[in-house]
Amino acid sequence: AGLYSSEKEFAEFLNVHLGASDIPDIPPPDAAIPSVYSMLTKQNAFLLLDWVHTLQRKQINIPAEFLTSMKEGNWVRVSLGGSAGCGPPSQSFLLSASSASNLQNAPILVDIPIIDQKFYGDRINNYVGELRILGVKFEFQEACQYIGNHLMSRVAASNLTRAEVLSILKFIEFLGDRMLPVDNFFASIKGKRWLRTSQGYKKPEESVLFNEDWKAASKTSNIPFLDQDFYGKEILSFKPELKLLGVVCCFNKCYMDVYIDNFKAPAAWNSLSAEAFLFILECLGMWNSSEKLVAALKHNECLKTNMGFKSPAECYLFDPQWGFLLQVFNSFPIIDETFYGSRISSFKMELNMIGVHVQFEEAAGAFAKFFKQQASLRSISKDTVLSLLSCYRKLNTPGVLFPSDLKKCFNEEKWLRTKLGDYRSPKDCILYGTDWEPISEIAVLPFIDDLSYYSREAIHKFKVELQELGVVVELRNGAKFVTAGLRLPDDPSSITPAAAYSLLECLKNLQREPNERVLDAFACKVDERWLKTTAGYRYSKECLLFGSEWKSILQQEDGPFIDENF
């Protein structure tokens, strides 16, 4: 009586004499411990940690079910939002004083279960290894990851509130200001759809913060802009934080995919504004090429021209060196520079990419085809003729490429209206001049209908061009026309001396380059009584030309001598 043994001594006695062991020395069962599913007293909690310590020291594998129950059981006393509670070790934190202070001051709407050190005392810090085995977390970054995971778990059930999103941004700002690590927090919230945008909820990397640079892009693309009506203007103050999350905060070629991946339906691409279309050309210039972007433009009437909105393949870019060609018939859709401004000309390469005709060769080929069509329909107006001649003058100058096919059209198509009421090619026409007046009295000639062109001067100012095209200007070159159109009158007295001289002049010109067929045709046409002689009108083969050597033996009245007085 009166003897006292310590707890340790008593335990050793039981172990030696009865084979009994204290809990830390008992081999663990491969089963869950029911008592760990409610909060343990401090003494029992440390007893459990000693058990884990002993097992580790003895290198005894902890059975899976036993370990799981200790990890997941709600036996740890924690502080949650200033209130005491209990939780599993795997969801608990034992942080340093500085980390705990940072989290306490952090503007985040998530309570972190921190092990209650006031309850356990400093002794708890002796079990860091054991607590780590049970899933307790010690690092500040792990706490950040827990916060992110907790917020994203709410996303699965419902969308984050405005306050929760702003708290995330404030937390990122808080971490940045204190130069604290953010990687784990970012990893936990990226890849989840929690930002509200104009196109529904999106991941940060799929979202765009609107500014005026995106205004033109929004005309043709359903860009997921952050919903500023929902978040308010306060969201704009977190541009650096949003950028860190991957939100697109400015426009440049790095973010072209955001624009292209969200194209609107084809109908939105018709009748584009100047701002929207120039923006698209800028995109093509920055991004070199995009099949999707080019395809969206090619198949829509998105370009404003002098003939309304047209698809790119129908349009032509005006070029000061040859654009006048397209204005002749007013049938080619020319991009409206007044609508787009002079900038449009600087996008020649981009316009070519989407199918706009920007090269002279393309325009000349299309013009030649249309020229032929109009000529075959005999529908070329007087205004068009004057425009064609003006174009020819500009194209037919040194240093200017004049495609052979186009030049052939000018030379061979029947586009000049004559006074005979038909259309002829230039080489089959005559430009009227005073030297043609006498012969025109006795011949039907294909004079260009100069009086229909407002005034004779209007067509005659292109005399050089017409002559280059093959129009006959001088009488000495028009004998073939006289031969074909000669119509000697039934009454030879109506043939004036000037007309007779012109006819003889034509014969002289024909003889310079003899052509039997033409000469025979001419002879047939003049086989009429048309030469006035002193004996009346005779066939040319019946006439004599009085010579000075005859004066000594004959008088002009003695035979059918050509009437020189006449």
C-alpha cells in the first residue's frame, strides 16, 4: 500500500508478464477504425499519430483500409472560418504562421480547414511526417490549389457569382502584390468554364476582354467577350490578372484563332461595313493566309462596288494606270474607294487572296470578252465609242503594256457605226474629210457617223488613234472603198468636175499597187457614159485627151475630146 508506478512502468509490466501491448505497438488491422469517423480527443489523436510513427519506425506497411479510414475520418479538430469543427486529415492544413496570416488576409470567399494548433499545442508540430502520410498539407501553394478546386467544384453544380469571380481576381492580385507563388492556383482554375461571356460560360483562355480594337471583328465573329454588364466596370481594373489567366486582353495576330474559330453565319458577311472589311484585310495581312477566312469572304457579297455589294470574285480594284478601261462599259464592279477610303489600295495582295481581280491582265481579258459581246450585239453607244478611243490613246503609249488580245479587239471587232447605218471594224471605215466630199457624190462610202457623236470634233480629235486602228483618213488610201461603193448616176451631167478628178485620182492610186481583180472591178463600175467631151458624154474608152501636138491639124470640136473647159 502506498506504492506508485508510472504509466510507462505499468505498461512495461503488462508487456513482460502478460504479453499485453499499448496501442502504438499493436499491429494494425486491415480494416477501418470506427472511432476515427468522429472527432478524437487530443490524447487519442496523439495516440493515433504515435501508432503511425511506430509503424513507420518499424517499417511496417500500413494496411490500405486502415490507412484510408485514418485519412478520410473526421477526427481532426480544425478551424474553419473562425469556427471550430472537425474534418479529415486529407482535407486539412497545418500552415506556418506566415502562410496562415497571408490566407487570413487574402480576399477569397473560401474557408480553409486549418488544424487547430491552439487545441493541440506545439506538440502537433512533432508529427509532420505522420500527418503528411495521412494527407495533411503544409504548403501555401497547396492551400491555393485547395481554394481553386473548391471554387471549381461549385462550377459543376452552378455558375460562379459575380462576387466569387471578382474574389478570384482579387486573390490573384493579392498573390502578385506579395510575390507569392500562383502556379498551383492557376492550374486548379484553368481549363474550367467559369467566366461568363457574351457566348455563355467559357474557360479563361477562350474569353476576350472587349476594347475598341475588337469592334470591327465583332461584326463577323461571335467573339466571347466577358459580360461587362454582369461583372460591372470593376472587371476592367483586373486586366493584368485576367491576362495571367489567359484571357485575351488586346488584339494582335497571336489571337487570330479566337476571331476565326467563332465566325458568324454566312448571312452576317454580306454587305459588310468599311471598318469590318478593312479589319479582315488587316487580319489576312497579319496572318498571311487563312483558308477559313478566305472561304468566308469568297462566297458572300461583302464588297461594296459601283454596282452595289458583290462577291470578291466579281470585283476589280481600280488602278490609276489602267482602271479607266473598266469604266468604259460601266459593267464591271469596281471597289468603291469612296466607301473604303484610299487605304483599300494598300491591300492589293490581300484582295488578290480572296479572289478580287487586281492585275491588268485579268481586267484586260474580261474587258476584251465583254467588248466582243457588245460588238456582236451592235449595242455600243456613241459615249462608249468615245471612251474606247480615249482608252486606246492611253494604252497605246510608250511604256504601257497593251495586251495583244485586247488590241486585236480594237482592230477587228465591228464597233464603229457608219453613216450607212451599220457597224464595222476600223479597217472597214473612213473618217470623213473635205477631200472626200467630191467622190462622195458618186460613191456610197462607209464614213464613220461623226455627226452622231455630239459634234464632228468629238470624234475627229481621235484622228490619230483611228488611223492607227486602220480607219482610212486620206482619199489616196481609200481607192478600194471607192471601187466597192461607186454608183455613177443615170444623168452624167450631175457628175461634177471635182468628182471626176477624185475618181481619176482613185484609179491612179489603184495602179500604183496593181491588183487585177480590183482594177477589173473598177473598170466594170466606170463602164458608163460619165466623161464629158466636146461631143457630149461618152464611155471612157470612147474619149480622147486633146494634146498640144494636135493643135496644128485638129480642133477640140472635131472629135470626142474630153472637155477641158468643163
